[in-house]
Amino acid sequence: VQLVESGGGLVQPGGSLRLSCAASGFTFSRYDMIWYRQPPGKERELVAAITSTGGSTNYADSMKGRFTISRDNNKNTVYLEMNSLKPEDTARYYCNARSPGGIYNFWGQGTQVTVSS
């Protein structure tokens, strides 16, 4: 099983980034996908989630209207479009795959996002 995040980097406040998480080794289309982040010195927190079919999404309050989660089950990839980035969005962003009932739970290594002028 592999989850490989990409797309992170350094961006100025107000800028945008698109993160990707490529999955392999499991039946991607059966798993809910979640993006988490961990700011420096803080706990990991939920960013956004999408159900296995993509029919439902959920966001943390501070991300609503700025971030969009989506997935392509043909490409086994989940995305996180981030707009209007703020310095407080600086964190390591992680991709998580969760099976129905939460029996299986897979994590990627994360990708660093730094928002700074």
C-alpha cells in the first residue's frame, strides 16, 4: 500500500496550491479519503474529507470556501485545491485512506506547504 503526496511548496499569502495524493496497493474506489495537516508544534488536524464515490465532502470550518477536495477514481488520486492561502495554513499535509468501518487506515508521508512572503 502506498499513498504519495505531492504538490507542496512555498507560496505567498493569497496564493494557491494543488496537492495530489496518488494511491496504490488497495481498492481506492472503496475508501474514503481525508486530508489532514500538522502545523509546526501543533497537533494533526482534519482539513477535508471525501467519500469513496466522491458524492459527499466535508471541511474544517477554517478551510470552507478556500479549499476543495476532489478525487478521480480512474486515476486513484485525491486532490486538495487550496486558494487564498494564509500563513496559518503552513503545515505538513497528509493523505489518509480509510476503509468502510475504519478497519483499514493508511497514511502517506506528507507534503510540506509553507505560506510566507
